[in-house]
Amino acid sequence: MVQMRKLGFIVLLSFVLIGCFEDEPKIPVYYSDQYIDVAVDSVICFSGYEDFEYFVLFSSQAYDSLQWFNLSGVTPLQLPTSDSLSVSAIQLNSYYYRCLGFLGSDTSEYELELTYCGRNIYIPRAFTPVGHDGLNDTWYPSVYTTGYANTYSIYWEIRTLDGIKIYESADVNTFSHGWDGLFNGYLMSRGSYLFYIELTFQGEDPVEYTGWLELLG
């Protein structure tokens, strides 16, 4: 009976841990799939914070062979014929690629632009408001919008683990209105807290981020 209880506790604990790890804050990827279909996409947004080192370009259309060209240089560089092409992400700024698909005597042409969009969001894991030493004294999501200034809105809130809301803000200048760890004038205790963020770029649907953060003493 004791062994069964231990087994049940371990199974329950594993589900709790899995849930926690699933909700860990992550830097979002605006184009998360590293395999890009040139027959479908025309422009790919590269934020600079993707968690992979290269893109793989391919065509979902069936051809006898594919021929790739890099159109970013002064002189077009013909690349080896293959079903796919790997492109290093660290080289990307605004690059153009052409894919020629050969099927008998017919040829299809696709052009793809890989563009650095200059927008992303960073969600810190922890902060240290105790003592206010000028280092990590407040917690806030950092939105970077190179070329996208004043084109987004943001709302975010902090709650305790039992769901009590202790902070909220809708100011786009998040760094100047971060949470200092206080609630009703008192410093909250060290531990985990929940966050909810809703980020909306002009003309796009809202994107939501949820997870937990640590207040360290």
C-alpha cells in the first residue's frame, strides 16, 4: 500500500513538473519552422532570436530537379542543384533567393526574400528587488521594435500562484513601469509568480504569453 502511494505521488509530481517546464518563458519565434517552402512563402521574417542556426529552403511542388540562385550579390551566384538549400541564419539581413523547378520542358520560378524584421520580445526569468541595488530591481517584458516604433500595444499582469492579481500595466514603455515587487506598499515574499502578456502589433492578431517568474531575495 505504501509503495502504491509512493508511485502515485511520483506520477503526480511528474505531471506537475512537466506542466511547469511547458510554461517556462521563452523568446518567441515569429517564424518557428526552419523548413521554408518557397512554393508557398514569398517573404520570411527573421527576428534574429530564432533557436536554430540555419533555414532549409525547399519546394513542395514535385520537379525532376531544382536549381538555386542567390540574388543578393552584385553577380548572381548559382548554387548546386538539389531538392533543398541550407541557408545560414547568421548571414541573413535582406537576402533574395530564386528557385527554378525543372519538369521535362517546363520550368517554374520562385523568388524568396529573407528579411530581418527587427522585432521580438524578451521575457526575464527572475529579478531581485530586495535592497534596490540598481541591478534587476524591476521585472518587465522587453519589446524590441527596430523599424516598428509605436506600432504595437501591450498589456501584462502579475498574479500570485493562487491567482490574485498584484500588478498590471498597459504602458508600452515597460522599462519605466516595471513591477518592483511591491503590492499595497509591501514587498512580496521570495518565490514564484505568474505572468500574462498580450502583445499586439498594428494590423495583426494579439499574441499571448504566459508563464512564471522568480522573485529572488
